[in-house]
Amino acid sequence: MPVAPALEAVGVRKTYGDGTTALAGVDLAVATGETLALVGESGSGKTTLLRLWNRMVEPTSGEARVEGRAVRDLDPIELRLRIGYVPQDGGLLPHWTVFENVALVPRLLGWEPRRRRERAREMLELVGLDPGLHGERYSAELSGGQRQRAAFARALAGDAAIVLLDEPFGALDALTRQELQQQFLELKGRLGKTMTLVTHDLGEAFRLGDRIGVMRGGRLLRLDTPEEIARHPGDDYVRRLLDLRAGLDPAPIPGGASAL
Amino acid sequence: MILLTALPVQAAGGTVVVGSKNFEESRLLAEIFAQLIEGRTGLKVERRLGLAGTQVCFEALRTGAIDLYPEYTGTGLVTLLGEPARGSANQILNRVRSEFLARWDLWWLSPLGFENSFEVAVPAELARREGLDTLTDLARVAPRLRGGFGYEFVGREDGLLGLAKAYGLHFRQVQPMQQAIQYRAAGERRIDALDVYTTDGRLVLYNLKVLRDDRHFFPPYEAAALTRGTALRAHPEVGAALGLLGGALDADRMRALNLRLQEGHESEAVVARDALRDLGLAGAAARGKRQEGRSHGAGLLPYLWQERSALLRRTLEHLGLSALALGFGCLAAIPLGLFLERHRRPAEGVIRGLGLTQTIPSLALLAFFIPFLGVGALPAVVALWIYSLYPIVRNTFTGVRDADPRAVEAATALGMTDGQVLRLVRLPLAAPVLMAGVRTAAVLTIGTATLAAFIGAGGLGEPIVTGLQLADSRMILSGAIPAALLALLVDGVLGRVEGALRPPGLEARR
């Protein structure tokens, strides 16, 4: 019997009350231990897709599954406690110290304070923050890169097997972004988590993703390894993206989309 | 609310509650009643002096918040029964006696012996110059004159309204004003005519000429204790004691006594004690020490020092009223604000509706509850409570709604329940805004609580209300200054609380 994929979307559609369609029928699966990079411009539906798995968004039709079970049958709180989450701006609670933030999920899971603190310390070291130096600081006292590191530590602290990242490096300057991407790659190799990462930067997707899903207008245009996509774009839009990335003079993209 | 209704509003066991209206003679008569009852019976007397006008007094009596107060038969006939002012003093007395008994079980005890009536006076110099002797004369020149009349007089059928019909009396301008201020205004010739009453002691002092009522418009009014039947049956000795005053006070004596209050600035307790002594009615236990003579002429600070124990009591009362209102305000408004934040659709409407309460004049709101809740602390706390709701609801709603949405979203996505998000994220982040609402409400409540004295709830408004009635600025300040300081102090303390509740980490962002 084949092992169920860690994350799965089956024919998911999402139409909002105002009539906008965020997802127009998407099927995909993320294998355990795999890192999927979803790439697309704003409004392509990539973030909506991501949020189906921790039930921050409910699909209009279709089904999101986690480890083979439909999320709609799972208690959302229990589900979310099992899935790490890193939002774009870190989303640290501004009135809690870095320690408290990182220990958030352990706290919700009812761990002992001592164990929580130990865990927070470990996680901070893991993401390259000095617990002694940064642990007692508040979000406002951190740099953008430090915030993202702390947010990543927080997502890992509950020992979730799955981590969802919503443009985790999007708001950072180029240098910091590169540094964090490097560290992400190291951790990815060490931790063996299943991760789905949303980005609008094709370069980032190529660097970090085991596979890349290209989204546009609520549809998944391509889903393949970076190498395969580079070799056989298969779709006009994807080809143009690649051209853009290669720094070639791109032909205008049909549909009027500008540079990403 | 359960706790509030348990507050003693009704006269309990051996206590009689005496009320008065907000002018000197009414206060004095009430104090005379009170001392007489204290001296001649074993009953305790609770004083609710200076209630805001005939309606407030009457409603307080009808609902049992007070047991008796001095009233005038003509006022009973015209203002309370709504009948035309016609007939002799005796006819009027018989009419109100039978009607009040039948309708409300209220008893007019023996009239005190003086007839009192409204009259209209003008500065003597003006009367000489214009040859004014009667109200008919006045009607001739009135279109050139400014009238300054008491608030009640302006609106009463047996006051200015009736005068306009009976004499065709129309002034160029009519300024409603406090009785105590009218004399000063007339003295300074800022008004040309004012309403006075027969027993007013100040007529002589201010060089005023009373105009003859040549068409016999003003009915003769007799003063008497208007009393609840239930109180008389429960304590027959009250009727017996007050009966001793029947016919005992004539107009000359009343004028002299009133003058001591009005211009001598003596306290009604002292004047009442002297009056009872002169009448040979001084009881064994006449307790005149409640408000010893208001030694006139001393500066504000010595006066405040002299009044320190009363000041402390009033401050505590004031704080108590405000704290109760604010406490219940928080208990109701914070949950309501949170509820509305969850149910946005009705939110704006509900909050706007609450905002409307802020536009209701405070005194009107206070008076509104008298028919249901009587007078005293209960209606005052309820009215203040209503005032406190809006700022707290508004700020709770806004504060929680606008709490850092990214933090809220992250907390939810990481597995917090709605309750945890509220308790651990939204409320702490909203705390500064929420507390700002509580502070606004606190300052508002402490300020408005000064008006509670108008409905007999005590507090720092007491000397303000009395001082207004007696035109005693020192007395007004002895309430106004502590009230202002109290508001500043409470605001300061709540500011510290706000600082303590401000989540750490929010400072650095600035």
C-alpha cells in the first residue's frame, strides 16, 4: 500500500463572496520530506492554496488532505498545532519576547515551562540566533532577518512534521535574504521536514524547492523539478518567466502580466 | 443591578426621609421639620435637601424615596394637579387635600400659618421713573424691559405663562435664572423685573418695589408639610410633631428667617434651631451641629479646612457613586465591545445608539429615572452608568478590532483557539486603547456625578447645588475644586494602570 502524501490538494476551488476566484481547480501532492516551492504573481492563488492545509481557508469545493486525511474532518486547532507556519513578516506577537514567541506552540501543547524554555533555546540556536542576546528581546527590537529567524524557530518548536511558509523572505533586503535562504537549505537537509513555501521570486523557488509549482490565475500551470522545468517549460507563461529570470529580453507576456 | 436595588432607597424602620426643593425657604422649612421630628420622636431623620424643583420632589415623594417635604398649596393645585389657580386660600387647601389623598394617599398637614405667593418686583428707581405701581402698569412698559425669572416660574401656568394671558405682559427679553442670582442681577440692573415671593427677605435689601397684583392673578399659597400616608400610619408621632407647627409661622417671621439664610449666610440647621427655640418647640435633642454656622468672610482655604469632615464624607460619596457606575460600566461595556467586535454587522448601529446617550443632558437623564427608581444613589448610579458605557464600548471595540492583524493571524495559524487569541493576543494589544476609554469614562463620570446632588445622591455636587441656590461662591468652590482634583487624580491613577497594562515591546516600536 503506497504511503499517503504529506500534503495533498484534490480538485480544490475557492471562490470568495465577492465573486473573485482564487483557486480554479488545483490538484497536487507533496511527498513526505519534500520541499515544494509555489511560485506565482500576486493573486495567482498560491497563498490561498497554502492556507487550505491549516484550514485558515476553507475550499469552496474539492478537498485538502494532510497525511492522507481530509482536513475538514480534523479539528482545526489540533491540525494547526501539528503544522508549522511562517508568515511573510514573521508575525511575532509584539508584546511577547522572542523566547515566549518561540515557546508558543509548546505552551499551547501544555509543556512544562522549563521544557518550553529549553526547547526555545535549542530552536533559537538552530536558526542562528543567540538565546542569551536575543531571547529576551521584543519583535520591535529585532532586525527583519532576525524576526524571520525567530518566526522560523517558532514554527519548528512544536516539532511539527510539516511547515508552511508564506513568502518567508519576501520582505528582506537582498543580502539578508540570501543569507537566510542559505540557512534554510542547511536546515532543510538536516531536519527532513515536509515544507511548502510560497514565493513570487522564481530564483528563490529554484534555489529552495525540490519541486516547483508555477501558479497563475488560480491554476497550477506546471509542477515539476527545477531541472525539468528549466529544460521543458511546456507553457508559454513559464517560458517567459524563465527568460525573465535568465535576464533575456522577454517577449510580452500574454494576458498583460508585468515582470514579477 | 441586584446589588444596587439592595441599596436603601426606601425609608427603613425608624427613619423618616425629609426632602426639600432647591431654594432657601424650602430648605429651611424642611430642616425645621427634620429637627422637630428628631427632637420630639425617637425617629432618625435622613435629609435630602435641595432636590431639583417641584417635579423631582413630588416624584420622590410619590415613589417613597422621601416621606415628606414642604410644599405650597397653590403649587399643588396648579403644577401638580394641573388645575387653574382660582379660589381663596382655604378653598385651594381643601381642593388639594382631597385630591392628593384620593389620588396618591398624600397628606397636606396643617398649614404653617403664612401665606406665600408669587409677586413681581422691579427696582424702586425704575418704578419711580416709569410710575409703576401695579402689574397693569408694568404690562404697559414691559416690551422695553428685560425680565429675569426663576426656571419654574417661566414655565408655570401660575407664573409667567398665566401673567402673559391675564395682563398681556410681554417682555422684550426673558432670561431664566437661579433665584439667588436674580437679586444680584436686579441690583446691577441687568434685569428690570423679577419674580419674588411674599416671604422673601431680600426685598428690602435690594431696594425693590413689589407691584400690586391688581387683577388678583396670583392665588394665595399656604406652606405645609406634604406627607406620605404610609409614613404617617407607620409613625403617627410624625403627624403629631409636625402638627405643632400649624399656624406657628407668620410671614414676618419667615421673612426674617429667610433673610438670615439669604444674606446672613447662616446654615439652615442653625436658623431652624433658633426658630424652633423661639417657638418654644426646641426638642430635647435638637441636633443643630450637622452644619454649624457658615462663618462668613473667612477665605476659601480656612473654609475648606473648617468643612474638612463634610468634605471627606462627600468625596467618599462621590468616589463611591463614580466607582460603582464605572465598575458596572466596565462589566457591561467591555463584554459588549468584545461581542460587537465578533458581530460586526450590528456593531456600528449599537455603538452609535450608545453614543446618543452622551447627548442627553445629564440632568434630564438623572431626572428620567426618578419615577422608576426614586431619588438618591440608585438613579444617580444608573444614570452615570449609562454615561460610562459609550467610551468603554467604543474603545474596546476599536482596540480589539485594530489589534495587530498580523500577530492575530499568526497566533490563529499556529493553533490558538479564538478564546486564546482574545485573551493572549487581542486583549493585551488592545489594553492601552481600552484603558483610554475607561479613563475617559472615569473623568466623565466624576464630572457628571456632581449633578447627582440634584436628585439627592450626595457627593461633591452637594455644596455646588446648595451654593448655587445660596449664591455662595465659596461653597460652590468647596465642591467644584475637590471634584476637579478628584477627576485629575483618578485620571492620573488610571494613567498609571494604563502604563502597567501597556504590553511591553510596544514602546520600542515608536
